[in-house]
Amino acid sequence: MDVYIKPSEKVAENEKKVVKLDDICEIVAPTKILEKLKKLEVVRIEAEKERNYLIDITDIIRLIQKVAPDATINNVGAKSTVIAYNPQLKKQNPVIKVILIGFVSLVLMAGSATAIMSFHTDAQIPQIFKNYHRLFFGEETEKPVLIYVSYSIGLASGIIIFFNHFFGKKIMDDPTPIDVEMTLYDHDVTETIVELLSDKDKQNPSEKEMGESHGLK
């Protein structure tokens, strides 16, 4: 009898006190034991505070073997799963959330504007625009408005195309650079958490055993 499991790298929880096997991985198994496997208790969260729980694939295998000792277990997912428990997420005030988003947006806008202006000053863009105006129109001017407007439109268009978003909608189905960077960042953070928790378990084996007796059943 074959059992296939696909654990996730990271699972976020803010309400459930009992995390079951079906919450952290996809399970493919014979119908007669599938429901039993889905209801297996992986972690029982007792403390009402933010904490990461590390579930190793060996823990999941031992858990399944208690229900199906004769099953051949095949893992097609992550080797470790991080359960990120944060009870504060469900209590977040929507007004505070809007204020935080507005503050971050303001900081990003100010930072981006400062970076662009600093680049323009270092590269002497205003003087370059004056030279362009003289080359194209044959006259000197202190304010080449036409080139300013053309450059602004081109800059805005380039940013929209590069980030693949316009008024909250994607222009193309491809992932944006931010999507790629955030995915890589999240993956690196998860790997770091796994390594830190693994090292902690090795340094404090008694704590690991206590966690298994209270969490993994």
C-alpha cells in the first residue's frame, strides 16, 4: 500500500490550536485510510504567543506508521515544514493596517524620488536635455519642456512594463521582479528558520522530546 505526501515548506496559522496532517501537506492514499491520515494531529499549540514549529519529514513518517504500519510512504514535497503561529494576525486593527500601508507607501515614494533626483544630478541630466534640445531643434533653452515631458512619459512607461503592474492589475501573466525577489526571500527565510530550529533541537534534545510528547501524536 503506497501513501504519497507533499508537505509544504511553510504554513501560517493564527487561529487553529490543533494542526493536523491535512493542514501541512497534500495526501494521496487508499480511501480506507485517507480520512484517518488527514485527521492525524501534528502539533497542539498551547502557548498564546508567536512561535515557529519545525516538523521534520521523519516526524510525519512516524506519525503515519502508527496508523498504517505496512504502508510505503513516499515524500514528494519538502523535507521540513515550518508552522508559523502568530495569534496577533487575527487581532490586527484594519485602521492601523491602512495607516501602515500609507506610511510604507509614502516612505517608498520619497525614497524612489530621492534616488531618481540624485541620479539625475550626478549624471547631469538637465544639461544633457539642453544639449538634446539644441541638437534636435537648433536653439538654446533653459527649459526643454518637450524633452522633459517625453522623458517623463518614457520613464513611467518603463517602470510600468518592468514591474508588470498598472493600477493593481498585471499586464502579462509572467511573474514580476518583485514576485521573484519575494519568493526567493521567503524561501531563504524559511530555510534559515529550519536550520536555526534544527540546531536548537540538537543543542536541547530534552526540549525536542518534550515538544514531541505534547505536539506530535
